[in-house]
Amino acid sequence: MNREKKEPDLVAIARKMTEKAYAPYSGFRVGAALLSRCGQVFVGCNVENASYVLTICAERSAVFAAVASGIRDFQKIAIAVHGQDLPYPCGACLQVLCEWGDDLDLLLASESRCLESKLYEHLPKRFEPARLLGESGFQPVDRE
């Protein structure tokens, strides 16, 4: 008997989360589904604010929900939008995701396509905890 756990359909979960987004100003509804290494899925959606700077993206929403639940070891995140353009994460979201490692799998999904990549491909010169806490002081990471 095969008892292998089937991985959840993160793209479908992220697409469902777009329905919960609060985006009255941009109309750009984003959903995210973050898979932890222990198999738990944490969801998020963008929540806009009239001041704009207080808006939170779906990716950070999912990460913060996971951390608030005590989970800090992630495997994969799916980010989905309606429309044809892929939802590339902003720099703030990329940096927050890098806090727990740069080998995270990213699934970027529009209505018509899905791109899979690694987190480090999107933010080659990032701040890393090891660099900030190391004896040699801050040094940006360069994967090139």
C-alpha cells in the first residue's frame, strides 16, 4: 500500500484566495498559498489601504500567517492572479521570503500559464540573516 502524501494543488488554492483579496483601488487581486516543509499550507491575499504604503501583498500575508502559527520552514509558494500577466513578487515580498532561505520554489500563475522558478533567481543581491549576523559584517549575496 502506497501511503505517500499527495502534495496540495497550491496554484488552485492561490487562485481561490484571489476571491478574498481586498483591492478596491487597483483592482489587482492576488492570492498566495505557502507550503511548509511539514506539509501545512498557509494562505494569503493582498489587502489594500487608502494610504497605499500600508497595503500588504498576498505573499507576505501568507508568510506572516505561517510565522504567527510557529512555522518557519518553507518549501514552495504559489502566487496567482486573474488575467494573462504573471504575478511577479515585489522586492519587499522577495526579501521577506528570503528570510527563511533562498531555495524556495516559486509558482507564478496567471489564468493561462504557470512559471516555476527558484526564489534566488528573482533577488540575486539580497540581505541574508547569516550575512547580517556574521562576524565579517554585512555583505550582499551575489549569485552571479
